[in-house]
Amino acid sequence: METNRYNKGIEVLQQMVSEERLNATVKQMEKFSPDMARLIVEFPYGSLYSRPGLDLKQRSLLTIAAMLASGAAAQLDFHIEAALNAGLTPHEIVEAVMHCVSYAGFPKTLDAMFVVMKVFNERGIQYEER
């Protein structure tokens, strides 16, 4: 395990998700596949999210758009929570998802919007369009 990238990745994740969410993903994966757990911390968070040039809000927007476009709705709740914790507003998240409809299509965008609604509901966020 490359400790430096792993530790950097954990530091970034601790800024972005709750300890509960971190344990529910990384720690759970460690029990099943330590190598996969290491990869999901080291590569995206220790190597990419920790790079200079974009802040966590910008990276979160890109991640949401990429996951939506690729149809990875099952992982989107983690990243919606991370985006909120990185400082994106609920309106910015909804606008980012809506922006993807013409590029990713209605089915993927609707799937993503239902995930957004679920996360907002779990966090007690009352969303109203402006």
C-alpha cells in the first residue's frame, strides 16, 4: 500500500463525507477486498481529488456529471453527500444534474435526480426551485 497517497485520500474523504458514510464504503470494502478498498481511496482521492488546480466543489460537479452520464446512479448518493460537504448548494447540485439531460438523456438524469431527492430527504434539505 502506498501509504502517502492512501493517507492523502483518507484526508480528502474525511473532508467530504461523514465518518458513517466513510465506514459504510471504505471500511466495508476493506473487509471484503482490501486491495479494492485501497484503490478507491488512493486513486481518485489520493491522486486526483488532492491535486491542485480545481477545488473540491469543482471536482464534485465533474464527478456528479461523469457518474450521471455513465449511468452509475448506485454510487451517486455518496458523491451527492460529498458535494454538499464540499460546499455545493442544493441548487447547484440540481442545476448540474438538470444540465446533463441534453448530454446524458432523460433516463439517466431522472435516475440521478431521484438519488438527489433521496439524499436531500435524508439530510433534511427542503429544496424549492427559484
